[in-house]
Amino acid sequence: MLARLFRSAGAVAIGTAVGQGAIVLATPLLSRIYSPADFGTLAVLLTVGNISMALACLRYDMAIPGANEDEIRGLMSVSVMSCLLLAVVVTVCLALLPGSWHLGAVLDTMAQRPWLIGVCVAAVGIFQATNAYLLRQGDYRGAGIQRASQGIVFIALASIPAVGVLWAYALSFLVAGWRSGRYFAKAATDAVPWREAAARHRQLPMLSLPGAVLDVVGYSLCIWIVVSHYGTASTGVYSQVQRLIGAPMMLASISLGQIMLRHTAEIRDDKPAIRHLVSRLMMLMGAGLVVALPVVWFAGADILRFFLGPKWTIDRELVVAVTFAVAVRACVSPLSTVLISLRRFDLALAWQILYFCSAVTILPWLARHLDLNSYATAYAVHEAVLYGIYLKIILWALRK
């Protein structure tokens, strides 16, 4: 089972590595074209992308990998319609905000760019739905190519100053548009209507969506707090560390989570098999973390200083703290798909409420009293504690 999972994940992981590798190789160029403050603004847009990836399709994309063949078109339709509708609503709401209102650093940044935010929501939602469809079809190579293309297109567009790093990010997700368009151009045969497909899987938006909102907003809070308390330039430094070291781990984690959702859906009635799979994954990811952290400690800051150039101030403490925080999340998040397969949305929601409440109360207080490096260390401890609790919940659900 584990070998099958990693064979499936291999092509997707290679695509992710190619896309992120292109970003890493282009970083010396981009960090000299754009300032830390520009990357701080990009960090805010990245939170929009992360939220869209989790929520724009109203979680119907999560149903696609394990859906019946006749439900796929309906679920694809409702996923794409949802993200397009959400994009329109977000754009209109931001455009209607009076320019004289000052709603904080994060909302002000978004309100100045309503069209950019709308395009980002729509493009990321379509990308996520299309990726779920490719995994459902077993086209792991296609999913890998799509992820690689997104990173390469981002670099190509961002290297053009007239386009800018912000629009480059939003437009890069449109690489999924042609495949999605080809899918909908084909005639539907024996397909369940989208309303019926949505009704069959209504548990996902009703029970999974609230928890997903809390989860992804809670994760984005860290960037929003850094923007609000330390400014866009410091946020640019923080986000570049997170992006160059943490983003590949999170993208691999998301890919592994989607594939694991497909496999655990097939064996949802065989808890011993799921427990065995989870325990093997825990051992492998834990070993990877033990190997990676010393490397980051000794070489991470120096490598980032070389890549980013003289305008950037990089501290070892910040690099290690951010890496550890992202690694903990990347290791536990794929395992949480077990709760979806087991339909234990109640447990997932309980933890997400706990995480959200902790993040909105503890993290702002820490930011008011600590410098950026100390805040990053405290944030890493916060992640370790909360995701440790999440792992305990997942293992408890498998024993019930």
C-alpha cells in the first residue's frame, strides 16, 4: 500500500520539484528586480491563493478523487462555478470599499487591487479542481506537469517588470485553464447533473468547509500579523524564507494529501490497513525532518543570503524556526485526510476551532512583545504543540 502511494505521488512530486526548482533558480534574479516590500505584498497575495486553494471550490474538489465516474462532471461543474462566483463577489466587494477607509495593512493591500484578487481566486480554484480531476483519473503525470508549468510560468511572467510579481503569481495558475476547457468541451455521457452530484456530496461544504475556513485563515494569520506588526519589508524576508524552504514541503504535502485521500477512500472500511499506512508515513516523514533540520541549521541562512542578495537580511534563527513550523504542518496535514475518508468531520472541526482560537489570541500577543526572530521561534513552538494535538486526534480516530 505504501509503495503504491509513493508511486502515485512520485510523478506529482517531480512536477512540484520542477516548478519549485524553477522558482529557486530564478530567485537571484527576482530578488534583485523586486524589493523585500514587493515580496511582502506578494506574501499577502499568497495567503489569498492558499485560502482559494482550500475554499474556492466549496470543498467539492475534495470529493472528486473518490467520486463515482458518473459524478465527476457534475462535481467539476459545481467546483468551477463556485470559484468563479466567489471571484466575482470578492472583486465587487473590494472595489466598492471606500478609498478613505483604512481597514488595516492586509485589507488595504487587497482593496487596492480588486481585479488582481478576483483573478487569483478564480485561477487558483480552477487549478485545484483540475488537479483533483487528474488525480481521479490516475493521471499523476498530468498533475505533475500542471504543477511544474505553474512554477515555470510564474517565473517567466515575473521576470517581466511590466507584468510584476503579483500578476505573475495570479496568472500562472491559468495553466490549468486549457485542460479544464478541453474537459468541458467534451460531450457528457451518462453524467449525473451537477445539482444531484452536489447534493450527494453536500457533507463536504456543510461539515468540512467551516473547519477548512478556520484552518487556512488560522495559517494565514501568521503572515497577516507579521504584515501588521513588522511591515511589508520584514514580511518579505519572512515570506521568502517560508517560500523557498517551506513552500516545496507544503506543495508536496498537499499533493500527498490528495493522493492519500484517494487511497484511503478505497479502504475506508479497513482501519488496520489505514493505521499501517499512517504509521509508515509518520516514520518516513519524521526521519526526513530529523535529517533536514540540521542541514537548515548549518547551511540554510548562508544559502538564502547568497540567493537573495545584499538587500536582504537573513538570520539563522528565523530560517530554522520557519522551516520547523512549516515542516510540522507539512507532515501532519496529509494524515488529516484520514478524517475526511472516515467522515469524522466533527474531530477535524474541533481541532480547527482550537487552532483558530489559539492563533487569534496568542500570536497577536506574541507579536506585540517580541522581535521578528523571537516571534518566529514562538510561532514554531505553537505549531508543534497544536499539530501534535491534531496527530493525537487522528490516531485516536483510527483506534475507535
